Amino acid sequence: MEPVLECDEIKSADLPSKTEEGGIFTCTKCGLQERYFYKGRNPPSNKKIVFLEDCYMMKDPFSPPNKNQFLLLGSECSLCNKAVCQSPNCSIFYTRRFCRSCAEENTEQFPAAVQIKLKKKP
């Protein structure tokens, strides 16, 4: 099971000082391309949510426009800095985001439960 931090554990020093707005997100593993409206840890539409990493977010096309709901597309691998989507085929999250390639190259650095998950090909 992946560790989850409570909101109280996230300090303001952990928050990014700069955010990016708009562009095209492209997963370097599967090629998924979507327009994102925001990249950062605090979605502008919901100040109560704080992610543990800078994420690419798009507006949810299936929700009413006034709901300000969003979909998390992906983020960057914490080792190689390449953009990867949330698909288990492309990335894994364990305290930080890792692309499948970097995670598989460093399998021994993960706890046993994560190693087992990495050995299973989605």
C-alpha cells in the first residue's frame, strides 16, 4: 500500500513557488496527448487539494462547467524528469512519481510490496 500523507504533514515550504498554466501534456511512454489547463500542486479550482507533486491537470469534460472539476493527467518522473501519465503501464507512484523504466531499473530501491507490483506487467 502506498503511503499517504495527511494535509497537516504538507508544509508551505513543500509548495512550488511557480506554476504553469496551459499547454499540451504528452506522455513520453504511451504518447497520450491532452491539453492541460494547469501544472502545479494546488488546483486553482479547489484550494483544499494539495498534491505531493507537480501535476498536469485538465478540466473534466464530463462535468458541468460550473463544477470546476478536473482530471489529473500525469506528472514528471522524479529521476529522468520525463512527463508520464497515470497509467500503470507508464508510471508508478511511491512517495514520488517514477516512469516505469526508471522504476524497473531501480527496483531494489523499493520496498518488497512495490517490487512485486513492478514485476507484474500491467
